[in-house]
Amino acid sequence: MNILGLNISHSNSSAALVSNGIIKNCFEEERFSRIKNFSGFPEKSIISILDQNSFKLDDIDFFTVNKSINY
């Protein structure tokens, strides 16, 4: 099972891949954008993760997205 997790609700946007219960890759988007505390969709992080694991989006079983909760 392949899960792609996305952190997109606040600064330090990132993506991570978990495959069969093992963390394969995780990147913060600022690594690629060169913008400190980048806030937005982590497109380059996703592309890098998929490329490094020879995956396509069709190979991902679940996508998870964080949600900020204000109490």
C-alpha cells in the first residue's frame, strides 16, 4: 500500500511517501523553491518523490492531507 501525505495548510509545505508501512521519502517544498517557510502546494516535492521511487500517481493508493484545527 502506498500513501502520499501532503502538508499544505500552512507554511513549510511538504510531501511524504509511506510504502508498506515504511517511510520512503519526505521533502519540504522550500528545498526546491528556495523560499524559506514556503506556503502552498508542494508540487516539486511530489514530483521528486514519485521520480525517486519510479512511481506514477496511479501507483498511490491513498492521499492524506493535514487540516489545521483552531481551538
